[in-house]
Amino acid sequence: MGLTVLSALSLFVLNITFLCGHAQDAELSLKPNVSHLFAGESVTFICDMREGNATDWLYKFNWNDQEMVQFNKSSSYSLYLTAELSGNYQCIGRHNGLKDFTKQSNNLTLSISALRPTATITADKTTIPVGGSVTLTCSVQGSAGWTYDWFRQIPDSREVVIDTNSLQNFISVSDEGIYRCRGRRGNPVFFTNLSKVYHSQKTLSNRAFVTLQQNWTQIFSGEMITIKCEIQGGENTEWQYEWRTTSSKTPPTHSEYNISRASFSYSGQYWCKGRRDLYFSTAWSDAFTLKVSNKPRPTITADRRTIPAGGNATLSCSVGSYNEWKYFWFRRASVFTEIQVIRNKEPDQMITVTQGGIYYCKGGRGNPVFFTEDSDPITIEKRGEIKSFYLD
């Protein structure tokens, strides 16, 4: 028979609030609380009237101003998403006791992508240093609210889960292997696609060195040289080699880089490292600098230009300060005669001559022999000989 005093008072207060225009707006929220969603996810809309008890109200939900759910007692509504359901959502509450008293919520705008997202895995280092670790990060571009699963695989074994439903999107790893990740969120859970694999490589303690086989201090245009990658303590290991260079050339993938004819384009810095397999490699070597210079011209000098009767002159041929050269000496009796080889592959850069004539020299090194330019000629006179046959 009629309403109780308490119910009547409650309805009176609600009616006065409505008539005076002070009713609080309803609030529509979303779980998970994100705005960028994907087809295949499930979300739950929660409608809060923000006054009275939840059971005092009936609820309905609209999508783009179209009724999606008729008035009922449930303040929440779960929806399986498709791309076509992007748009504006709103809830409306109607009081059980006052059918003309309704409240509208705020609008929620959902953006729903048709394609399932793919997680991205990145690392702060390219390899795991000796005694160290690498930090891997998993991310899902353009959206939030994820937890993360991590996977690892090693050769000849199945992939295993190393962490699941982690709130942190990064892990620190010190072991080699193939890693990948994915994101998850919602209830029922929605998974992203797995990330691409990340090959975690461990740095070996063996050191790599770039050396020049010829052990020369300077290289000249036209010479044949060999640059080598040597790995300390790795003599019994079958290595794969990697090179980097600042030159315009591309080194091979084996231990020796044979340059048949050096040119300026080979100048630059070179690094190498050795790889034992997919997961273990040395660190990059220190830089080796190769500078290719113009073909040198030796300098010829004499302790005297005139040989006294019964005497001699000492000639010297110099190619800078390098001691790896052998010297080739030539003489012409006059400008009208043929050139004669008087010394061949002479290790000493000095010779003693007792005859007058036109002398010049050049240096040679390597196998096959690389020759310098010819020196300028030098004229040596001998007392009692006719001078006009010699060059000045």
C-alpha cells in the first residue's frame, strides 16, 4: 500500500534535484581504459549514475545515437569489437521510481583498427658484452594498456616462455638465443601478433685484429697488398668473418682481403670480427687505417760529382725513411748510349762507382715487385774524360 516514508523522501529529493537542474551527469567508462582498440578485442562499458544505488536505475547503451541495448538492470555491457564498430558510445539511466527522470553520460569515442597489431622488439646493444647483458624492449605502437609475454629459443630446442603477463615492457638477458615478444590485454585476453625475432649474440673473449701482411708503414698506388683479420686464441675455430670500412670498397667475408692494385679509393679505416656461429662472435677490432699515397720518386745523391784520378764516388738512393726497399741502379755512358743495369735488387741504398756517366736509380719491394718512379738523373764526371757527353 503505497510507498514507505524513506522511499517517498528519496523520490522527493530526486524530483527536487531534477526540477532544480542539479542532477550530476552519468559517467561512461571503458575497461580496458584505452581509446585505440583492435578488431577481435572485447571491451566492457560501465555506466555509473553517480548517485543513489546502482539498483535504483535501468540502463541502456547507444552507439552513434542508435540504441544498442534497451533499458535493463545491468550497468555494464560487454562488446566483441569489429572495425565497423568505431564511433561514439553513450549510456542513459532511467530511475526505477521516476520513469521521467533520466540521465545521459558523456560520449566515449572508440577507434578500432581492422588489423591485429604486431609487437616490436628492440635492443640497447647489438651483442651481449663479455660478462654483461642486453636490455630488450617490447612495444605496441599507438596503444597502451598491455602486459607482455617473452619467448626464447636456442639451437635444436623448442621455443619456451621465459616471462608472461609482465607489467614491464623490458627484460635484461645475458644468454644467447632467439628472442621475441607479444602484448596482451583484456578479458578474455587479446594477443598481438608476435614480434620479429631478435638474435641475441654473445661476445667472446677472443680479440680480433686487422693487420697488414706486408708490415709496411706506407702503401703506394699500384702496390699489391693483403689486409688480414686475425683472431687471438681462435686458431682451432672455423670462423666466419665480417668487415666494416669507411673506404668506398666492400671487403670480402673471409679472413684475407687481397688488393691486387692499391688505389686512393682503398684509403680508409677497416674493422673486422669473427663469428663462431649465429650466436657467438668476437667484438669488433680496433680500427686499422690504410692510407694509399702517390707512387714515390727516390732521391739520388752523390758525395762528389767529379771522380779524381784513381778514385771513386759514392751514390745514395733513398725512398723516404723506409728500409723495406731494394734498389736498382742504372748507368748511361753518355746521352747517346743505351741504359745499362749495373746493380739489381741491391739491399744497400749506396753504391760506389769509379766510372763517369749518367746515373739514376729506383726502388722496388713486394712480390710481384712494385717499382717506384725513376729518380732524377745525376751526372758523374771523371777527370780526363770528355764532359760534353754527359748531361748537366
